[in-house]
Amino acid sequence: MTSGIGHLTSGIGDLAGRIGDLAGGIGVRLRDAARTRLPLGPTRPPADAPATRVAVARARRRRRRAVLAAVTVTGLVAALAYASRSPAPPSNRETSPVAAPSDQAPDQAPDQAPADPVSPGGPLLDVDLAPLPGALSLTALGTRDWRHWGGTGADSFHRKAGGTGEIQDPGGERLEHNAGACDLQWTDGTPTARQEGTRAGVFQRGAGKSFTLGVAGSGDLRTVRLFVGTFSAGARLDLTLSSGGDPVVREVALAAGDRFYQYVIRFRAAPGERLLIKWQALTVTGAQNDGVALQAVTVS
């Protein structure tokens, strides 16, 4: 746009120069004509003098018009030239600096802060029935604690030396047996430090008789293995948490003969709470020694 204004200014300047030259030439010719045709001194003008004066007056008017036109064009050219040279007025509006692009990933949103470390969950209780192999190590299964009943009398028991003491047994009337289906072993016991394999245990006669045990909670998940049996009886396993909640129940139908089971119990209870275990005879076939048996329990 500035280039176009420059060309326009140059053209107007040339036009003004030409008009000025034309006006100057007209003025010179009129002065020459006046000197030639109008004699000096108080002489009487010729008969055609009026016509000459009219022509001179017209010439003067044309010259004034030409001068005015030249002045007007010159002023216009000066105004255009000033406008083309004047810089644009500065803007008073402040602009914010534009941040340079970055490859850095955006910061994490406040509502996506890293999660807290996982805390222990709420109460939990379930149970599965596992097969019994020919031999089991109470030392390997009871990494926290274990207990075995019988072997040296109906009131005898062995436990893990240095165990946590989580297993609670209120005791009661019991009889000893040596009819287990699995050899139980240990290498960290007391009062007998080492056992290569025993099938001893304790039992109770008659329907309605039971064993009750407890395992202390710690807030962490625990695995308890319970080794029990029936002698020609039907039985039921009741598991509950001392804090409440629905019990877990497993039943064994009445059948003749000796049967032994390994129940794998998983539970979680708060410190001060307990897992409560009850193994009870529901019915018996009627023989003298029919009832329920208890051999061992481990905690890991």
C-alpha cells in the first residue's frame, strides 16, 4: 500500500509541476502582450482598447485559477506525503507472552493423586476341603503356630516351640485314638522336639459331642488347616468370626467307618477378634466309640 501511495504522490507532483509551468508561461505571454499593445503614458487608447482589457482581465483570472490549482495540488501532495511517512499509532493493548511448545507431559490432575498404600481389608472367611496325602509336616504348614493332640495320653498335646500362641483350646473330656489316615510329622515341637510320623489323636463319643477351638486375628489374612475325623458318625463344621457376620458351615453325612478330613480355612479378623471353630457329631450309628475326632491344626 505504501508503494501505491508513493506512485500516486509522484504522479500528482509531476502534474503540479506542469500546471505551474503552464501558469508561468501564460503570465509571461500576457505581460509581453500588455507591453506591446498598451503604450505607456497618458495617450488615448485605440478604439479596440475595451476588447484588449477584457482579454487581459480574462488572462489574469485564468492565471489566478492556475496558481490556486497549483497551490491546492501542492497542498494535497504534501498531505499525502506526510500521511505516507507517518508511522501507525502505537497500540496501547498489552499482549500476553505466548508460551513455547513443550514436550513435557502435563501435570497430574489434583483428583488423580497417587493412591495410598493398600491397607488390610475387612473381615473375610471361607473354607475348602483338601485331600489327605500319606504324610504331612506340621512344621512346614504351621509357619506361625501348630498344635497336635494325643500321642502320650488323652490329655497330651504337642505344639510349635516358639510359636505365636494364636491357637486357643479350652480343653474338655477326651479319649485318645491311634486310627488317623495320615502320618503327621514335625521337627520344631515341644515337649517332643521331633516326630517322624504319628497317627494319634483324640475323640469324643456320642451325638452332640464337639471340639471347640479359637485362632486369634491380627488384621492380616491367615490360613488355618484343620485335621479332623468321624467314627461312624455324621458331623458338621461351624466357622464364625467373633466380630459377627454369617457363619460358614460344612456337613458330613452319616456313614459307617472311620473317615478323616483336611479343611483349609482362610480368614481375616481384626486384632482382638477370633476365628471360632466347632466340630460336632450330629448323629452316630450307635456303636460304643462312635463320634468325632481331632488330630491337629496349623496356622500360617
